[in-house]
Amino acid sequence: MKERVFSGMRPTGKLHLGHLAGALTNWVRMQDGYECFYCIVDWHALMSDYADVSKVRSNCREVLLDWLASGLDPERSTIFIQSHVPEHAELHLALSMITPLGWLERCPTYKDQILNLKNKDLGNYAFLGYPVLMAGDIILYKAHKVPVGEDQSAHLEITREIVRRFNNFFGEVFPEPDILLTPFPKVPGTDGRKMSKSYDNSLNISDSAEVIWEKLRTMMTDPARERRSDPGDPEKCPVWDLHKVFTADAACREELAQGCRTAGIGCIDCKKVLRDNVNTLLDPIRERRRHYENHGDEVMDILAEGAKKARLVAVETMNEVKQAMGLVL
């Protein structure tokens, strides 16, 4: 029997190349070796964006289209929306009964976001309780492994602590999920900062070839290269960081790096090579995305079937939970 994997994404809009390189490529590979559950976590989106829910539905659709276009296969994975499986909310409630407030208040991600997201009112229980719902998402399917980056490892450790506490009170119901740290390459945006929709610096998976080129063409490079004849340092150039991720040919990368250092190649020529490599990667993804965009009924069927498959597992788990907690007469 294959080990189970669970992972999810908040629906905040179209996904970008950072999502593709950092998560989706790995998710696609994992479909062959694991029983995979991939969830669009719309309840999580409301924890910080509850004041404006106008885009939640359309954002879920955009995420799903990008997932399917990138290669997630409903025949090999269970793909669904969190709120379509009510047991997520039910297990969250059960876990909230036993989770100490101190665990949540000490979570480093919670502290950081309270400090950095000044434009949103985050003083609600749900935002504080984000790790509890996340724990419920994972253990509802008794996932053995959860692929995350280093920045999410603190949340996963809280999940493991919640599992240990639940099992200590009520018996061995849940396995402790293992953190499967995945290599998240540095994927800078067009301004050199981490690629993010909130920075308006992203190259989207769904961008056309023309849009990709317009964004790359105007992308910042090494400030030392004011003129074509000025030598540069690739390690100071965000375009070079993108080459590290999307230019697979090591010899080509070395040629570009040497050309930068000696001013043997201009920044526009370097960007054109990157453009071609990115579009080679994205062309089949764009084709799959167009297919799903034009077949809305098929997309809805994928979600319905995914929720049905997920609930088969979720209902069984919740029956065990209720039995263990003395909620069954």
C-alpha cells in the first residue's frame, strides 16, 4: 500500500513560476510513488481575507486550472476544494478542544504575519488557529508525509504535537506525519525580490509568451551593467537566478555567466535565452490550460469526483475520532 501525501494551497489567484518550481513540479512527480491528496484550502483563505470574499470562487478556479495544466492528474491524485469536504471543519473543531493557546501564540509564522500584514485585521480566532485547521487537513487523511518548504516546518511540528496530544488523551487514532522537506529554489520576481503576487512582480503560469517577454524584457539586472560594454556579476542579477531554475543546460548557463562577466553578451540577449527556455516549459502547460478553460463541465466533474473520493476517507476518519472522544452513543 502506498504512503499517503497531503498538501494544499490557498486560493489567492493565478499561480506563478515560483509555485511551479517550488511545489507543483514536485507534486506531479509524487503522483507515481504516493497516494496523493491535493486540496485548495479555501477556508484558509478566509482567515485573512474574510472582509472581501468576492474573489474566492474565481481564485479557486484559477488555482485548479493551473494545477491541472501543470500536470496534476485526477486519475492519479485526489484533487478537491477544502470546503466541499465538511469533515475538515469538523475535525478542526475537535482538535481545537485540546490545542493549548500557548502553542499557537508562539508560532513564528503567526508573529511574523501580525507584524508584516499591517493592512489587514488579523485579530481573529481563525487566524490564530490556522495551524489547528492545517493539522486537521493533514491528519483527516492520515497522511504519512507532507511536502513543504522550510518556512512551513514550524506549522508541521505543531501538527505533530497535536497528534501526540490527541493520541495521548484518546488512543492511537492518528499517525504522526513526517515533514518531507522539498528543495524550494530561489525564484525571484521581476524586481529581484521573492516572486509574489503581493509585490506585483510575478511571472504567471498562465501568462502568454508575449506577456512573459514583456515582463522579462524590463526586468532589472546587475546595476553595474549600465552599458552593453560593462562587465557584470551574474550572482548579483535576478535574471541569472531565474536561469539557475529554468535553464537546464549547464553548459549554456556557464556560457551565459562568462558572457556576463566579460561583457561578451548583452542583458537583452541573456533575457532572450531565458524567455525561450521558460516558454519551452510553459507551452504544453498553456495548451492543457486552454483545454480545461474550454471544458468547464469537465473541471466541475473533477472537483465533484475529488470531493467524493476525499469524503470516503474523511468520513471514516471522523467516525474514529467521534468514537475515540466518546461522541458516539
